[in-house]
Amino acid sequence: MLQRMFQLTIAGLLPLTFLFAISAKADTTLVGTSLSSTLGGAELCPIADGCQNRFSEFSSPQAFDINDVKVVISGPGLTDTNTNGNFQVFLDTQPGSLTNVSTAIGTGHLTFGLMDAEGSAVQTFDFSGLNIPILANSNYFLEVDGQNLNWNSASPLLGTLGTLGSQLSCDPFSQCGQGVSKYDPFPRTYAMQISGDPIPTPEPSSLLLFATGLFSAGIVTIRGRGGWPRSDP
């Protein structure tokens, strides 16, 4: 009975040993900026009703599972003509390309009055509960688009896992997202944070540990059944 309990203990601990050997998941900020000290934003609809889309490029040196995205939105915009404070957030692979893959992250609404000063209403929107895997060493773009709003800017965070790239806007007089878009650089960094979990990959030492554990469990099982089978001479 004691030997049987030992076998069960070994069998139960092996999966846990393997999991801990790989690494425990911890919520990590992939890329982002400060969310508290933001500056006046870039308008989402700056010229008449030719609405602009804004893009923040980023990449990660390892595979990552995005579960939370935050953006800082303010309003009204400079050219607001109504109180429609709706906006949408997407994750794009190749904006402006016919091969672009766009993943919806969420929609938000900022409340403001028609007579409010430009950018006087400011809010951080948190889109959580996501499950968006991204590949290592690939470029992605966080997109925000809407009307009568600004996407605020801020200083990039230091020491994040990933890297921020170009900050872009789509020319409202181009056919944005239809293969012939024109993208202009934005001189500051859009206020945002992307968080989640690095996707672990087993290291050779971890695999060796797992294999050694399986071998040991096999030896214990064989001995518990009466030892190695004997062959008659």
C-alpha cells in the first residue's frame, strides 16, 4: 500500500514539475505609454467628416497572448459637430493591405457636451478578457478610429517586453484599408498599454527533467509489480 501511494505521488507530481519547469504565467506589459500623464491627442476626425484612423505599431521578441488593451481617449475633437463619442479599437497585421487581418478588440463611448472645450473630457478605456495570440518578431498595429474624438499621446514606458514602432495616421482622402492607403507619421506616441502573458516554450533542460521523471516513475512501477521479468535459460 505504501509503495502504491508513492507511485501515485510520483505520477501526480510529474505534470506539476513540468509546468513549473516551463515557467509560470504572469501578467506582463508588452508595450505601452504612461496612462496618467497624457498630452492633447491626435484627432480621429480632423478634416470635415473625412475620419482618420490612427495606428500604433509594435512587436514582441517572443510569442504573446494579449488579454488586456488600454487606450486614452479625449473629446470633443477640434472639428466636432455633434456629441457622437463612439470609437472602435482593432488589432491589424498589415493596415492598408488586401492581406491585412483585423481583429476587433472593442468599442467605446466618451460622453461630452457640444459646447465643451476641445479635449476637456478624458478617459482611459480598458478592454479586458481578450485572448489574442501574436507571433514573435512580427509587426502588429493597434488601430483606433471614430468621430469627434482624440487619441491622446504620452511618453513610452521603459523596460517593456516588446517594442513600439511607427505611430501613423491614415490620410482621410485616401481609400484607407482598401489597398491604396496613404499613411503619415505622427510625431508623438499614442497613449496605450497592451498586456498579457508571454507564451512559454519548453527549454531543453526542462524536457530532460520531464523525461527523467517519466523514466523514474516507470522504474518505480516495474519494481512495484515484482521487478523485471525474468527469462528462463
